[in-house]
Amino acid sequence: MTTLNIAKVFEGLPRTWAGFLQDWDRTMRSRNHPDTTRYNYVLAAAQLARYLKEHSPDFDSDAAADDPTLVTKGQVEAFQAWVVETRSASTALNKHKALQQFFKWLVIDEEEMDRSPMDRVGKPKTPEKLIPVLSDADTKKVLDLCKGKTFANLRDHAIIRLLCNTGARLSEVGDLTFDDIDLATESVRFRGKGAKDRRVRFGPKTARALSRYLRARATHRGNELPFLWLADRGGRRLAPNGIKIMLRRLGEKAGIERLHAHRWRHSYAHEWKRAGADTGDLMLVLGWTSDAMPRHYGRSAAAERALETQQRLGIGERV
């Protein structure tokens, strides 16, 4: 992989676990699963293996710690509870989804098990939280920190403009190549989940920010690389994780708690829904295929519209 080293996940695992996970990764690669998906899926299974070896209170877990085909429903439930307690319910839900796929592969593809231990394991309930959207004032604070003519200033300004102007995912913006940007049509090609490409337009301010960055990039070390974003030093690409760190650092300077790329994606959906624009068009722009996603991302906009309606109607104020 270019940015995520799956090989490290296998280190220290029992031979049988490592062998199965390597084969599972090969299967996912052959089916063109995104790098991030493969990494997170394999990591979840590896964490289950380590839990069984190091943390499981089950006296019968030694066999399963050496061989995933011996894992039981109770052991998965204990692992899931441990993740909820030590991390979060949302993390446990992600692990649950990954393990579903792993054991499904062992049952169907490998025919190593008659039944998946996940069949009767319930998903952990996660709290429904309204994701706080970023105001224009917050975005301006972050952009103001990128003022200047240094390579990093021009690059970071272009990245933030693209995130807030298109609502794209961190991985989609971070994995852009030089050829994905078309300044003539002011559009960008994103490679979304499930190998689904889409082309999205951006506005004049984002176009100017990209144009300035591309001029600086032309003389920067590493400009022969196909990746759009380059590191400040070393002639290397700036990977999505590097962008994540950059945003967190700028957020701390701007006094914005937990700044990350997905905040702009929520804000984009919020503004779209608040304006009453078409949901189907939003799904196309943001690369969604499930009707559940606009509802999830639009909850904050719906709550704000409800409060505005409540204030306008003034129920109880007329007496």
C-alpha cells in the first residue's frame, strides 16, 4: 500500500491467524476494495486475535487465539464489549462490520467454517449525535491561518477550499492526482467508495487557490510525482493522514475543537438541505448510493429548520 502498511498488522500474530488474514487481504485486493477499507477490516480481525490472547477472560479462548475458525459467538461478544468499554460504541460498530465480512469470507470463500460466529451477535447501539457543523466564520478562521506565499500556505489553503467547496471525503481529496484537476472546466474527479468515480464542479475562489498552488507545485521538489498534494519537504506526497494532522493543528490554532475534514462534509449537506435543494442531486455530488446517508448528514439541518419554524410560529406566545 502507498500510505497504510497492512504488513505491520500481521506482526506478532499466530501463524494461522496471519495466514488467513493475508489471504483475506489478497481476496479484497482482487476485488478492488479501497486501501483504507482493507486496512481497517484486517486491523479489526487482528485486534480480535490479540484480544483473545491477551485480554479474554474466557478460559477456552487459547484455541481461538491460535485459529480464527475456532472463534465462538461468546468470544466475539466479549471482544465487542471490551471495545465499547476501552474505546467507544461507534468503534465497536465498525469492528462488528469488519468481523462480519471476515467470518463470512471464512464460511463462503474458504469453506473453513460451517457457520459464522457473527450470525447471532447484535450490533452495538451507538448514540445518535448531531454533528456540529462548521460556520463560515470558523472556516474563515482556518483559511486566515493559511495566508501567505509559502508552499505550505498555498497548499493548505487549496486543500481547505476544496474540502468546504465540494463536501468531499478526506480520502477523496487526499488521493487526488495531478490529472484529476481540470481548471478549464473548474471541476475535479473524485474516486469514491466502491470504485465509483464522479466529477464535481468547484467555484472561482477554489479555482484561484488551486491555480496558485499548482504554480508553486511546478517548481517544488517532487513535482514529477502523480499525486496532487506534495509534502513541504522531502519530495514526497502529502498523504490523507498528513492532511488530517495538518487540519487538527490548524483547528487548535483557530480555537476550533476536533477539526477534521468530515466536518465540512456535514456542513455541506447541512447547507444543501437547509436551502431545500434536491436530495437526489446531493447524493450524486457527495457520492452516496444509500438514501440513509442524506438523512444522517441532514439531521443537523433538519433540527435547525425545526427551531426556525418553532420560533416563527410562536406557539404558546399568543396568549
